[in-house]
Amino acid sequence: MGILNIENVSKSFGSRRVLDSVSLSLERGETLALIGPSGEGKSTLLRICALLERADSGAVEYDGLYACQDGHYAGKAELAACRARLGMVFQSFELFPHRSVIQNICDAPAVVQHRDANEVRQEGSALLARVGLAGREDAMPYQLSGGEKQRVCIARALCMHPEILLFDEPTSALDPQSTLDVLNIIRSLKNDGISMMIVTHEMAFARDISDRVIFMADGVIVEEGTPEAVF
């Protein structure tokens, strides 16, 4: 069993079935890319993995801890324990516009995880330097480019010390140079051995970085294997 396991997950929006009995696992330290046409269930599956969307049926399990079994979700405490293992990087950034860069990064670790505020701030500054934004702690989101916002989002996710990082089309709203910057950061995370699941339309990147690729269409997994085999 992997660090993240999805078993026979289905999801409908009204009469439209978006996911149809999908099963997959993410191994510890693995980078898994989800590719395929738009609107075929990839982002919905990722949001179910992130516990931002609820499956209609099936199971969602994180290294022995079940968030969902047979379509029934666990209680508040169990879901919080599951969420603590996850970090999410959104296509649309989702930064708080009224909070500075360092506040966006450090608020959740300090408040939700009850960590020392000074230590969290030091870590946040170090993570900003890692993503190429040293000295931008006091900038506001409106002062940043799209690529800079996405790098802040990655730093924010890392500051929560997640076991699993989920990326929902992290470069779709970026220009070519910003895309390259973000992809290089993701490559460095792979070298750190972080478990990652990435929804992407960057085919060359998916082929280059992934240990395994899943091609989805019509709400099901059509092809799964090594990048060489799938492509």
C-alpha cells in the first residue's frame, strides 16, 4: 500500500459522472503525474485527495488512516489528522490578499499547528529564499507576479511539513519564464524525496520528472505506467 490510496472512488455533479470507480496509489517518495484532456476528472480527483471535495463512494486512505470508507467520511478529528499530512498548491494561488507574503506562509503553522511564531517565521524566510524570493517577506500579494505568487504558494505548503504535496496545474496561469522557475522548484522537491501528485498539461515536464504517469479520460484511468511506456 502507498502513502495515499484511492479505491473505487466515484463522483458526480448532478447527472454528470465525473469520476467512475477510480483507484490509484501514491508511493512514498514517488512523483505521480495526472495528464489528459481538460474536464475529464483530474482536478476533481486531486481535490478529493486533498479533502476539498467529497467522493460519493469509495475509499480515501493516507498511510493507514482512512478519511473515507464506502463513501462515509470520518469525524472531524480524523479528517484533521489526514489533512495534516497534505499540502496543496492551487492553480489560482489562493493567497489571502490582505496578508503579507510571510503572513500567508506562517499563519497556518502558527495557528493550526501551534508552533512557535518566531521559529515559523525563520523557516518561512528560509523557504522564501529557497524559492528565489529572499527579502520579499513584507510584500503584499498584489505586488507579486503570477510566478512569484505560485512560488509563495509552494513555500506556504512546505511550511506545513506535509508528507504529500498535491499540485493542481501549477503552471497553467504563468508565462514561459515563470513556468520554468516553478518547474525547477518542483524538480528540487523531487530530489528531496517528497511524495507528489501533479495535475499538469506540461507534457515534457510530466515525462521528465514523473516516476509514473496516469492518463485520464471520461472519468476513468485509461493508461498507467512509466513515462516511457505511457508516452
